[in-house]
Amino acid sequence: GHRRKNWKVRKFVLREDPAYLHYYDPAGGEEPLGAIHLRGSVVTAVENMPDSKKYDVDNILFEIITADEIHYYLQAASSAERTEWIKAIQAVARTGK
């Protein structure tokens, strides 16, 4: 959010049963702002994104496409963290309830 003004910083919690990625305001609050249903979704690394500067997104973006074909773009803190998120979300999308 601090690099792209229309993006927001969020805290994410990955759950397997049910298979959801819940997101929260990082400043606090126990109720999620929303959730992404992961069952049957596809998650991939995004190497470039239109209308972005190279330094903003270099090897840290990934995309979740839900079974309902809704696209979510997320930005990790690092390339290694992006890889961890992708692996974890792929596992939940395959096996989660």
C-alpha cells in the first residue's frame, strides 16, 4: 500500500477448514474485512503488471483466481515470502474443505 496508492496493507490468515484466506485491517480489529474462498482456485506468480514500475513489483506479486473467476492481486514483502504464500495457498486450494 505504501508503494501503490490504490493498494491497501492487509493482514492475511490462511485457513484450511474451511478453505479461506481471510484479510484484516493491520491496525487491529478481530472481524475480517473480507475473505477469499480458495477451494478450486488457482494461484500463480505475476512477473509483471501493467501500469506498474519495475521496482514496485519485482518478483513479489502473485494472483489468486477463484473458482468464480474473481482475480485478486497480492504483493508479498519479498520473493521468498511470495513463494511460501503460493505453496501454502495451492495446498489449501487442493485439499481444503
